Amino acid sequence: MEVEIGRGKKGRRAYGFDDIAIVPSRRTRDPDDIDISWKLGPYQFELPMLAAAMDGVVSPETAGIIGRLGGLAVLNLEGIFTRYDDADAQLERIAALPKEIATREMQEIYSEPVKPELIARRIAEIKEQKVVVAASLTPQRVLKYHEVAMEAGLDVLVIQGTVVSGEHVSSVSEPLNLKEFIPTLDVPVVVGGCASYHTGLHLMRTGAAGVLVGVGPGAACTTRGVLGIGVPQATAIADVAHARSTHMLETGEYCQVIADGGMRNGGDVSKAIALGADAVMIGSPLASRPRRTARSRRSSSVPRARTTARSTSSAACARRWRRAGTRTSRSSIAPRS
């Protein structure tokens, strides 16, 4: 339902995860009967979880760990690991930076150019661990680096930006034509982010195997504060999930909807799945885990998030997700009172 914001400007009510709750249906189901696996192209995953393409979240080593647990980790091919041989040293340097100079120092660190030979090496390091290799590139650089990644054995390409559309317009440079580019690739492609029905549908029509949903909901994202752009995540997921239904009626093809960001706990993950997401992409909660391989930048005055050690077997992880209520019944969504 539209509401009037002011003369000539209208909007509609949108909901975040905190605004809604899952309503149990009249029929319940045993958690052990539930299948939470999902597919991306030819690849089947036991856990509907992707680790976000952030330097403080995914390294080649953590990509292997998450892959063995049944999830999928996405390595940032424009980050620290493809700019420096000794990436861990740079991450340690970032983690120790005082807040007052952190931005300036990080700009200097990231001024080091991306090296194609490191792209190939990092992909090979993940490949050696016998897991599916996924990595991300921005729309501005995907044409420059995708061939190196493909030759090195990349299995899943993620084309990711703050906001990605199927109809980018520029008078300065030739924009990437996703509808022409994606069909030329032999690997499944995930694109995003988006946060609306029409944008999601247009991205699906490019031939993408998956669409990332989320503009500004993540803890590490400053998009809403800097640009004022964003849609509450619950509404964004539901809208793009509806676009998936439209796309399937048009083509017969099922496009995976991946909720990207804004999930702080298991309840938010459950809500994302109930709203129509096939999987979730998580960043900051993983960056705050103990014994992390990659480092997240922290001020010494900020307390570390409290986390609990968990079993690392795929079966145990799957059981925990099931107990969280993921796809345990035909649930409905209702605003919180």
C-alpha cells in the first residue's frame, strides 16, 4: 500500500528483520526430515550459507574450512590476498591501526595494484583443498580479470557491487552488459546487490544462477549512511523472491535468491529463509569468530563479539540449522506487535 511522503512523493511501508516474526503453522515437522541443501549451477551445498567476499572474513584457508563444512566461501579477488604475497602481515597491520589514522593507512594499503599471478595462486590454493572455488569481482574489473580466474580453475563467479543493475548507463565508459557477458561463461554466475522486484527480475533475465539481495543492511556497510540508499532487508528479500517466481514462469529456470547482509543471529537467518531466500551470505558475524584466519579491523576500545566454539562436522552444522527452524514448516510472516 502506497503512502504519501509529501506532495508528489509516495512510498510504501517496508520491514526489517526486527519488525517481523515467524508464525508457526498448524502442522509441524521433525527437524531430521528437513533438507536444507541448495544448488548453485551443478554444485550442491549442504549448508545454505555463503561467507562474504571480505578480506576480514575469507582467506584461502577459511574458504577450505567453510567448504568442508558444506558451505561456500567467496574470496575477494580485488582485496589484500591478490595484492600482497604476505596478506596476513597486512591484515595484522590493519587490525592494529588506531582509529584516527585507520582510513588513511588502509587507502595506502589498498593502493597496491591487483596482481594477476596472485589471483591464479589464491584460486589454486583453494582448489588444492578440494572444495568449490568461488570468488568475486566488481563490474568495473570483471572483464579485466575474469579470464585469469577461469584459467586458474574458478568454479563460481560472483559479480558484486554496492548496487548492481541489468541496465547501467554511463556517458564516461562502456558499461558491462551482463546479458551479453554472463552467457559467455562456463561457470555459474551470481550477481548483486539489489533490493527491489524489478531490479532482481532484470538481473535474473541476464542468465545469472543467483542474485544477491541487500543494499546497506550489513554491519560493515556504510551505504545507507553515506548515500541514503537502501531497503529494509525483509521486504527486499520478499520482493526479489517474488521476482524469482515471475522469472520461473517466463523461462522455467529457477534462480537462487541469496540474502546478503543484515543477519545478526540464527533468528534472522530463519526469517530470511522463510521470506524466500535460498541461502544467506554472512560477513561480520564470521569476522568476529575466535581463531579467525583473516582479521577484521577493530579499535582497541571496541569489545570483541562473544562467540561459542561449535562442532565442525557438516552433519552437526546441518542439525543446528535445522533446530533453528529453517524450513521446518510452512510458516507465515507477520509484523511484530
